[in-house]
Amino acid sequence: MMKVPPSELRERALALIRAEYDSVASFAKLPLETVNRGAPADLPYRSTDEVVDEWTSRATAMATFAVNLGVITREDAQELIVSFFERHPELLGHPPPRLDQDSHPR
């Protein structure tokens, strides 16, 4: 099995998490009926805000997981969040996600 250098693993993780955050902006631009085609019939999204909140939470969970594994730092994760909102200021009406402080090693 080929070992991946830590720096390469970090860069891959950052790229994947960044892409996940960027998908939030893509979903926010879609009509709600289009987004709901992929949602369970009994759990449709009721608003674009709900879509943005859920997908932002998913991206933040990925970042938190990477921090907990030690692949990226807490500062890396926070920078991803800040840069996301800088690139997509139209989503600033949503509360910025917070990393769960209790789940991180100290």
C-alpha cells in the first residue's frame, strides 16, 4: 500500500472540503423543486435557507472530522469557512457554521 505524505493528504482534504462548501453555493442557486427531486419524498426542503443550512452543516462536519483526525488544523478549517463566505457573500444571511469545540482534542 502506498503511503500518502501528510502534506499531500492535507491538501487533498482541504480541496475536498472547499469543494463541499462551494457546492452549498451551487445548491442555493437551484430552484427548490430541482433540489427536492433528490430529497426523500417525505422530507422535502421547505426553503432555500433550509438547503443552505443543511449543506453548510455537512461541509462543516467534514471539516470537523478532518480536524479530529489531525489531517488539517482547526485554523485551516476556520479559514475554509471564512474564505467560503468571502467568495459567496450572498449567503452571509445564514449564520456562519461553528466547529464543535468539544469534539476536538486539546
